[in-house]
Amino acid sequence: MMHFRTVFTAIAMGASALALTPATASAEVFDAPTATRQANEQGLQTAIFAGGCFWGVEAVFSHTRGVTSAVSGYHGGTAQNATYDRVSGGFTRHAEAVRVIYDPSVVRYDQLLEILFSVVADPTLRNRQGPDRGAHYRAAIVPLTAEQRTVAQSYIRQMARSGVWSDPIVVQVENHNRFFEAEAYHQDFAQRNPNHGYIRRWDAPKIRALQANFPGLYRARFRTG
């Protein structure tokens, strides 16, 4: 399996043909139906999302207002296999994922999904995002409550009907199967390594897209896990 973060070169930085191109539809297209919003959520809530390399997913949500914590980790396998070497080698069932704790009075779950599929991940790509390949880079939604599952399923149906993408929507809703925090050096990686080649090429544009497309939900200060 290919994981370009460890072999990233200046050649890749100049390869514009490889650039991730998020959808740029209007907020109305992606906005989940009112009936599926979690109007009854109170207090801090937890969500788990997978959208390719967890550095970028964590970075975007760390710049999202209402998110109080964003932690990189692994979801979908066992504890003994939840290590970067094993997951990135394609030897486990894990996906690189991020656990997000958010305040629904500031940012709703459907808005987090809107951000995920507008500036972070392409929902039409199976087992790959950006330059990274393998099932551990799959895009997935992991609901932790029945309400989140209802919103996620409705959101995927809405994306499929929108006509924004020419290819089928392949992102999956996965059952929760524990979340294991990634190694310390992966946490807040974009904040601590802003000049890293991978961050500059693939993840910094996502943060700029968040600011441009969701100015009301963007915050300049990085929120760490």
C-alpha cells in the first residue's frame, strides 16, 4: 500500500494533476434536511470521521468553531494492531480517523459532515484520498448515536441525489468499533509542522478552503486535542 507522507518529494509538490479537488456546491445542496438535524443534542458530543490522511482531517476540524477537541487515531480494528506501522502497511481493518468533540450549540453534526465532504474528502473515491492509497485511507462516517446515524444516512442520500458529482457516492456509514488514539507524534501534526511538504501540498489548502467556504465556522487559532 502507498502512503506518500513518508516518501513525499518536491516532485509531488509540483504535480498539480494530483491535487484533491473538493466539491464546491452551495451550502443549500449539502445542508441536511431540517428533520434530521440533532436539535435535541445538549452538551458536548463526540463524532468519528475518516477522510484519508488523519493529519488533514484533524487540522481542518481543529480550525472549526465549536470543536473542543480533535484527535487522530485508528478505527475499525483491534487494539494490538492499532499502530501506525501496521495500519499504514495495510495489514489491519483500521481506517485513519479523527475523534471530534463538538458543541452542537455552535456547530451541528450535519455541518461537520458538510465540512468533511466539501473541503476534506472526496466521497466518490474508494480506499484513497489525495495521493494516498489503501483501505486505511477510506472515507467513512462512524455514528456514535442513533441520531448521528440518521443524519449521516440522510446526508449520503442527499449527496447522491444532488448531481454535484459525476461519479457515484461510495462513502460508507460504519459501525462503531472502538477508537484508538494514534501515536503522540501524529497529534497536532499540521500545527507543529506547517512547513512539512505533505502539509503544505495537501492539507494547508483544505484549511484555506474551510476559511473561504465556511467563514462563520472558521477560527484562526488552532484547537489542539
